[in-house]
Amino acid sequence: MIKFIKIILINIFIFSLLIFISDIFTYKYYANILKNKRNYGIDKFGYNIRLPIYTNDLKSFFNGRGNIYWGRKPDGLEYKNKIPIVVFGCSFAYGQYLNFNQTFSYKLAHLLKRPVYNRSIVGGGFQHMYFQTVDYGNKDYFNDIKDTDIVIYIMINDHYRRTILNYFNIPDKDILLTYSYKNSKFKMNDNKFFNLLKSSYTFKSLNRIYADNYVLNPNHAEILTDTAVRYFELTRNELEKHYNKHIKFCIILYESWEIPHNKLLTKKLQDKGFIVISTKDLTNEDLNSPKYMLQDNLHPTEAAWDLLTPLIAKKIKEES
């Protein structure tokens, strides 16, 4: 028995050593690639099992510190007698690389003269909206936002993938918030042991390959779109329950790149009473051109929001 245990321990040690060596080479490979794409720092080699800071302190997260690791302050608070609008999404809706007065939420607030709460999280997706409104962030969210009748979600082509991606970039230490769907409920993935395994750079690279292929496989269109719709449904249900009113819920498909399974997703959302607006239906302008897209980091420019914000506001009004 002792010999058997010794053999197992030796094999575990050898396997762990091989993974560690693989992690070092994997980290260096992807860190070198990222150096040419990022204009901010790259995390040092190391392992992290903690979920992002906002999962423990959502209230102080949206403080407008002006960098991608923190959320935006609300815009248009001077219109205090008007019902606020809430915006969810990722770095596009957040306005990454833009000043606070160049963002979609700022322009929408001053166009409609209503407060706009930008609850977007860089690198985020459907699950970050769900976390704030339905899951653990629920209390802080409703303490901050006392009322609303319009919710806008800015969706891009990567949001499906982020529901199954553990890390945004391989060298990153910040785990992405993800959920598993069981028994008609989403359960946060926060098992410390599995988070340790996920933090392996080798595992990160395998997870990236899996997520990329899973999303693009047409056989997964139904489950991907069903999952997205469920996030929206549960969020709207919670908002309507809390505010005791109908919420006009608008999903903006920001199609500078085509969103996978967009026709199927649009039909399912519209069947559930959501307003779905594609940027392709709003303008014939090329949103990937240098005027509308920052070419070094592929995020919308201020000009993109100058173009789209009034068109989105008009379309939402028409869909009333």
C-alpha cells in the first residue's frame, strides 16, 4: 500500500512539474503577443483563484476612477427629476479609451436629459448584468438605482464566448465571472479548487481553444441563444418585480463584426417581447472605418457614438 501511494505521489509531482513548465512557456508566448496589442500593463506570472473585485464590493466599483479596472459614474445626474436609464454591456458600452464625456451613456443622458447609469464592465457580458440585478450584486444595485423604465444592453460578437471563457487573455490573472445553468437557475462558478486549475496557463489556452470553437459551431446555436435569452429574461423579471412596472428592455446588436446566430437570437428575443436593434439597420456607415473604430485597439470612437446615440434613441422611441 505504501509503495502504491508513493507511486501515485511521484506521478502527481511529475505531472504538476510538467504542467508548471508548460505554464511558463505558455505565459511567455502569449505575453509576447499581448505586448504588441496592449497599451497598459501585463500581469506577472502567477496564479490567482479570486473572482474580480466587483463580486465582493459592487457598491464602490462604479466610482468613475477613469481606468478599465473600475466602472463609470452615472451621467446626467443634474436631471434629477427624471427617471434614469440603465446601460449594460462590456468595454464598448463602458467607453474604453474614451473620456467620460465621449461615451454612449454621457451622450444619451444629455440628448434625452435623463440620468443614465452606465453599469457596463470591461470584458463583461450577459452574466455581469445578471450578477448585478439577480445574484449577489442585487442589493447594491437596487440601492444605487431607485427607479428605471428603460434598460439598454450593448451586445457585441464576443459575448457568447465570454459565458464559457475563464480568462479574457491568457496572461491575465483576473478570472472572468461565469455561471453554470442547472434546474432553470444560474449558479456562479466559484469553486476554489477548480479556480486553481483554471488559473493554469496551459488550461487557459485549452479553454480559449474550446470556447472559440464552441461558439462558432452551428450545432451550438440553439443552446447559446437560449442561454443569452435566459440571462435577459431573468434580469428583466427581477427588474420588473422590484420596480413593479413594465421595463422597456432594448438589446443593441453592435455589428461592426457580425454576431454569431444573430437572426436566431433576434427572433427568440423579439418573441419574448424584447426590443432588438442592429446597428446595420441604423446606418450604412462602416463602423470598422478609422473614423468610427480605434484601429489600434478596435473600440468605438467618440464619432461612433455621435452617430449612433441619436439613432438608437429615436428607434427606441419608435418601438414604444
